Amino acid sequence: MKKLIYIVAAAAAVAACGTKNTLPEGSGTLSLTAVREGTYVTKANDVLADFVVDIVRPSDGWTKHYDRYIDIPETIPMAGGEYSLTVASPEFRDAAWDLPYYKGEAQFTIRVGELTPVNVNATLQNMKVSFVLTEKFKAELSSYSIVVTNATSWDAADAGEKTLTWSSVDEDVEQKAGYFSVAPLRVKVDGYRAIDNSESHSELIIADVAAQDHHIITLDARVTGQVNGIAITIDPTVNERETGLEVPGWSEVPVEGGDQPGDDPSDNPGDDPQPSTAPTMTWEVNPAFAPTPIQAQMDVEIKIDAQEGIRDFVVDVDSYILGETIAALAGDTYTYSADTPYSMDLINDDALITALTGMIPVGDQLKDQTHVDFSLSQLVPLINVYSPESGSRHTFTLKVTDNKNQSLEKAVVFYAE
């Protein structure tokens, strides 16, 4: 949930002064009023009184800074002219406990003798991460550690500053919330079973991330049926999108009072569990679907298996370059918005099928197919033709639904170097 800070600025004719130079004639007065709304409240860093405020006049570099919002006087003498205003949380870190970071900016004009209202929304700029542990997870594991980082790798030079650890030695694992700057998240879980202290390990990469996301990650441990072992399941929920990762675990060790084969239908070696028929996607050269740099030659060959046959295939294109470009090819009117990606219906949109035939699988190449080699190897390199901004992200979200209404959604993220 967002927290909004509304700052109203008013100008009236009075004498003025600045921090860097004497203000020119024809001045006004800025009056700031802040109102906070929302319930995204934590233990630290979101007390409105402590927010910092900066006012800048770009024309000559005049500035006004306040360490705490509460210290701002009722009126601030200022010259007429163009200004920018920033309000922000007092502290920012790439990874920290209970440390949301809010920031809002606005440009405004002070006119002599006129009232100039300015509204600034200070929104969450980082991401929240929390965990839910199932009763089975807590019962099966004597100890565990959960490590999350938004560094480029576990061994990156700055990994220490971008990593937080939840541990079974803490009593408040499910109450602890970590806040991370916006970058793909790596989650690693190491568990030790109570019966025999045997180990199981699990990892997950969450590539599709954005400011204001709340990643609620559920951890589960269960006996794995035919394998007679135990697995840790990581189930992250991000913006109401659920995915999961199941990792093979330990061999079952029968003990008095413990789980025995037959206690649960899935634990009985004589009862083979029914295999899942839901669609799957695999990317051989990038099995974790980690964000990938855009290059002239690329291997983006994604294998899609749908045993029940594909009914619908939609790709949402979140790219300020390709969104409008593809829409124009299909004769659609579309203006890029990060909140509204361009949606490509690759089975039912005849104009789009005609425009993209030969570049990616479309139409009958997808409809009712049980296996598709879906290639983006030709399409993605086109982004570089338009000289994309370094660091910009371009996301293709593949959405497959089969004839039994089973769905799978996977984000494929690329970035410009």
C-alpha cells in the first residue's frame, strides 16, 4: 500500500531571502503544508516530521534545505521564478530492516501576489520483502536460514550491503520485513531437518520487480511421496502474481511418532501421484530466467509444453521502444505506459499475426499445440536499433492458458547495457 504526502505551496507578495544569494525584486512567500495518508507504517523512517525537504531554483542555483519537515517555518520568503521541490525519507539503504524509502518531486512557479498550490506525492521507492512459514515447514526443520539479496550475484563486491538474513534463531521471522532497492531479488533457503539434521537447499530469482512491490514469500516443507523425501517450496507472491519453486529434499527417516508412509496419500509408495499436466516453460541457456543484456546475437529459445494443448497465448510487452513499434505494425493505437504494457494476443489478433509472422510463432503455430519452441531471438535485438537508454529494462510477460484452463505466466526481462 502506498503512503502519499501532499505538500501545498502558496505564494504571496512579501520580502524574501535565500541560502546562496540575495533574491531579486518581486518576491513571494512559499507556505508548505504536508498531509500523510495510508497505512504502510513501520518502525522507522516514515515519520513525516523527520522527512527532509529541498527547494531549488535552477536558474541561479538558489537552494533551501530543511533536515526535518517539522522545522519548516509557516512561511518561507522566496523570489518569483521557477522552482523544484523534493520531499524524502531521511535515510536510504539498498537493504535494511523496516526502512521504507519515500520520495516525491514537483516543479512549481512563484508568481508575485498570486497563490500557487503544489501537490507532491511521496511514494515508496523501494520494495518490501516478508515471509510466511507453513506449520509443516516449522515442524520439519530444526534450523534454517533465509538469505535475500538484490546484488547482481552472491559474490558481488557490494553483496554485503545488499543482503539480509532471516534465521530460525530469531523469534520474529514472520514479523520481520526487509526493504530493498529495486533490482532482481535472489532468495536462498538452507534447511536442516529435525529428524537427522540432513540438509536441503533451495534458490529462487524474482526478476520482475518494481518500486512499491510487496514480495510475500511462503516457505513450505513436505514429504515428497514416491521419493520418500522432503522438499522446501518457495512460493513468492508479487503484485498478486504467484509462482513457485519446489526443490528435492531428504530421504524419509521413519521415527516413532513421525510421518510414516501411508500417513498421507502422497507418502504411500504404492500410490503414484498423478503427474501435473499444467503448462511449463524452460529456457535452456538461462534456466532461472535471470535478466539478460540485449545483444546483437541472442539465444532466447523458450520451450513451452502444454499437454492439454494451448488455447490462449498472450505476451505483454513492457518496453518504451517495442511497445509502440509493434502496435504500429499491427495498426493499433497505443502510447507507452509502464502501467499498461502493450498486450499481444498471438492467437486471435489477425492483424498482429500478419505483422509478426516469420519473426515469432503466431496463430496456428500456437493454437492447440502441445509443444512450442518460442523464440524471441530475432525480436529482442531490435531494441538496440533504437539506441535504448543504458540500464533500461524491457520485459516480455508470456501468458499461456491450455484447453483445461490451466495457466502459466513467466516474465522474461532484458536490459540495455
